[in-house]
Amino acid sequence: MCGIFGYFGHQQALPILVEGLRRLEYRGYDSTGVAVDNGNSIQTYKTVGRVADLKAVLPDEVQGTLGIAHTRWATHGGVTEVNTHPHASHNGAIHLVHNGIIENFQQLRRALASRGIECVSETDSEVLVQMMAFELEKGATPLESVQATLRRLRGTWGLCILFRDHDMMICARNGSPLIIGQGEGETFVSSDPHPLTAHTQRVVYLEDGDIAVIHPESFTITSTKGQEIEPSITVLENAWGEAELGDAPHYMYKEIYEQPDALRQCIAGRVDREMGTGRLGGMGLDHSTLVQAPHVRLLGCGTAAYAAEIGQTLIEKMGRIPAVSHISSEFRNNDTVINPKAIYLAVSQSGETADTISAIKEIKLKGGKVFGVVNVVGSTIARLCGQGVYIHSGPEQSVASTKAFTNMVAALAIFSTQLGRTRHLSKEDGRDLIHHLQQAPHLMETYFEDVGPISEAVDLLCEASSVLFLGRGLSATVAKEGALKLMELAYIPCLAYPAGEMKHGPIALLEEGSPVVIIAPNDHLKEKTLSALHEVKARGAKVILIHEKGDSIASEGDVSIAVPSIHPWLTPLLTVVPLQLMAYETALRLGRDVDRPRNLAKSVTVE
């Protein structure tokens, strides 16, 4: 993986391809390349580094109205120019870009070697182009060469392929997203809807097993076995164009400060204040389903997993029903027992997270019904689930998620209220919670007016060899999200623990001056958290304390950062914000790339 863009039309392809890659940069990558067919030959240009580095090595003019482009996030083979896409066949007849992982590529590579065809790169992707060329040399058509190759693969792929002597582009999908955009006399291909909105709103999402043969004014879709498939046209929402940076110094800064408006968008029309309940019509859950559900399971990866963990706690608090959150990559492989009457929630910012997609397929195979909690309209998870809730945070260009996290938490809080009101949550308690939830965007804005001594916290963090994050209850999960953000952005080793567990091991790491971030809102666990605070201070640690405004606990921190008071069940919406700012400012101080952290990808489409 990570990003694919293709073009076939009446305009010069290269500028469109480069701009497509630029709009895919937010996904994270380490090298990039393009291939353009000028009618006689296919010219390739690639480099390790950013799209800007690629532009620096491109000639002033490259003729051709057909081309493919790729940003690579290394999976097989190091970050080298040889391993960078596009890959060419041994005879130069075929060029290809690939997202995904081919699990049996070593076996296929050996079979090619036995026929005298040696791969020059370390990648699994090159094996595909060499296999297609072999089929072509045996007399197959381009489509037949692709079909024959795909039938031998085990793994995932999103493919864009050029054939030197054939005026066409062929695309194929299995587990890795590809979208075709239809313009006027031109066709676009992208692994992501965002870059397409600059050119067209009419798109077709390829499904697993689809192969598309593309011409400028038309395309056809067939299955691997050759059966023709009628495309389903989707009209993209304008909101999914590229977010403009404007006057903000970085996308992450912009997205942190967009959280109040994003939260309003998530909540709007989804709560009934009079009845004290949520109203998530997109989930299609009737009263009997909510009442009879034996338990709820939530799935996610990374930040989405932490949002799911908060959702688990809220569901149990409001609904008084067992709930369990799972790391998606573990869920599928643990042979979990699936109860068809249970409710399953798949949480994902991108809607393309491969591990979560695999878990969804496993649940559906065993008779369970899964509801998506996703950000990207039309994404694989949204379409695979069919029902769910869009969190409406808008595009996140920074790799590290911020506003999507708070919107996921808000969406799960609304669901928990809806579930709770069918069971044990009273109308009065539901009204109180909805009132505070509707106040949350304003409270965020109030915090942004005075973010507190973030710079003093950064002074401690920048000098640290490691950082310990502590909290209890909901705040234990907020501590995990804060630790993840600081690790992602500043590359500082971080450990997050429930505060009560700290003395059972992590306390051994503390020494004089060690920074410890403690999240201690004014909830029923505050006094317990305070005990842990005293324990770490007794070992000489420096405490960065996140607390509620006006709370006397503020005097306990070496650096104390206050957030507005809110309902105890909604504190993660506010306590996470200073942690985001601390991570952002620390990364800046250390000279890191805050929008594109090393080794990370926004949309993780491989398992």
C-alpha cells in the first residue's frame, strides 16, 4: 500500500497524476512514482521521499494521456527506488501499481525463476507484473493475462495496470479499495474518494473480485471468471473534497481546532432532548433488537480501538448490558464465539481498515450483523455493513487522528443513550446526558480560549526518554490515546496504564524527573487517581495533571492543565484535547513532521 491514482483521457496525464498523488499524501508513505504511456513506450519516474521530491526529478514535459501513479508504504522490501512502484515486466510490456499483500508471492517468485524470469525488486508486487507478462507472451489478451494471474494469488490487491501495446488500463480489486471516477471523455482511478472530487462526483466503487477494463469514455467490469457486472454509480458528497489548510500551520493543528464544529455535525439531528435518548436512524435498530441483545461487541484498531473501549464502558454504564471491545486484528484469529442476536459495532475512521474488514467478514460468516461507525461515506466498511452511523467529522488530512476520535466517542455515546433508554436509563438521566453532550462543542471552544500551560508540559516531555500516562475508568482509555498520539508524533516511548495498576510494574520505570501525565477529571474515581499521583511524586516524578477547572486537585500537579467541567461520562471529549495539543507541540519542538509521521499510514489497508 498506500495510494493509487490513474488517468486516461484527453488531457496530459502527468500533471493530473502528480496532483492526485499530492491529494493522497495524507495517507502516509515513504516513496512515490508515476508511469505514463505516450503511445509508443511507457516512461516511469520514481523516487524515495515525498511527492515534492518526485516533482524535482520529472522532466519539464512528458507526453501521454494515459498513466498510473503510486505512493508506497513499505511492506515487502526496504524503502528503495528499486522497490518503489510502478513495477515493470522484464520486457517492459506491462507496468503496474499495487496496494495490498500477496501472501504466496515467494512460491510464485520461485515459479517465475524456474522459467528464467528474475525479479529485480524485493517486493511481492513485482511478481504480479512478471506473471502477467508471461501470460501475455503465451498469447493471452491483457484481460486474460490479468484473470489468469489473479486466479493464482492468495492475499489482497488493488491494481492499476498499463499495457504498452494496448490502449487501455486494467484495474482489479480484492480487499484493497479502488474507485473509478467518470468524467467527460476521461476516466480516473483512485484508492480514495478524496482526490476524485476535484474532477468528478460520479464514481463506481469496485467490489472484491472485480476487474475493470478502462477507456477514456467508458469502462466495463467483469469478475475474475469473466462474468460481466453492471456498475453502480455513486455521487460523491462535496464535503469529501480536499480540506484546505488555509492559515493554519499544519493540518493537525487545524483539525484539533475544528473539533467543536465537527462535534456539532456529529450530534445534529441525532438526539431527542425531550425524551433523553439518541436517534441513530441509519442503524435501523428497532426496540426489540435493542432490548433482546445479549451483549455488544466493538471492533477497532489504533485510535478507533480506544474510541471503542470508551464505547464499551458507556454501553455498560447506560445500557447495563455486557459489552466488550476488541482489537480487530486479534478478534478474527481468536475464533471468537458469535451470537447472532448480539450487536456488533465496527469502528474505523477511514472505513478501509483491513483488520477490521476481516473481522466484519468473520462475524457475518458466522451469522452476526455488524453496524459501521465510520467517517468516510461509501467506504468498504460502510458498504460491507450496510447499516451504521457516519461520524461526520469531515476529511482528516493529518495522519494522526484527532477530530475523528472525539466524533467516534460522541457517536458511541449517542448509541449508548439510545440503548440505555430501552433498558435502565431514566428519562431524567438521559436528558441530563444529552444536555451535556450538546454543550460539549461550546465547552471545547471555551477550553481553546485558554489552553493552559501546554508549553510547560512540553518542556518536560521533550527531555524525557519515556513518558507514563495514567488514568482510571474512562480516563484510563484517554491515557492510552494520549500516549499513542505522543508516540506517533514525537517518537518518544510512552506507556499508558490504569492508575491502579501502575504500582504492579510500571512504577519501576520512574526516576527523578520522569514525566507522568495523569488524567483526573472530577468523577467517582478522582480520589483513587490522586493516590496514584502521590505514589509517583514520592518517586521524584514530575506530574502533568489534566483536571477540571476550579478543582482543588490542581495544586497537586507540577504542570496543571484545566478543562471545563462536563458530565462524568463525557469527560473523554474534553480531557483528550490537551493531550492532542501536547503531542502536537512536543513534535514541533523536536522538529518532527506532525502531519506525516514516519512509518505511519492514515488508512491501513493491509493486515
